[in-house]
Amino acid sequence: MKTAKRQISLQEILCPVHIVPSGDNWRVIREGALRAIAVKANKRSAVSIAKKLKSINRIVIHRRDGTFQEHIGYCRKW
């Protein structure tokens, strides 16, 4: 049985993905979303997951205290 490819919305492409602290873990979450894409034990793993997402244009990384640390921008060819 074939599975249909999920369509990527314009909103998903334009909204950055944030790496934010969550207790002792790090959440990978799309801006404005209620649920995390992933929860990882360390920041490096969370950033790695975010980089593998195809429908992003920017990753915003936060410090443990929640303040802005850096951003990674992408220009992808679809």
C-alpha cells in the first residue's frame, strides 16, 4: 500500500523552529506550535534533529535561561 506524501504548507516553511529548554531536556518546536516535534536530553541532539527537518528556513537556538543564543538560516531548493 502506497502512502501519500504529506504536503508542506507555506506556514511550515516560513515559521522557524526553536530549540528551547524544557526542564532537564531540550524541545524542538515550530514557532507558534503547542506540541514539540521532538524532546532530547541535550542541546546538540535537538539541533541535529532540527537540521534534518526539510520544511524549515531557520533554526533559533536558545540558552538554558530561555534567552536568544543564535540562529541558523537556510536557503533550500525544493
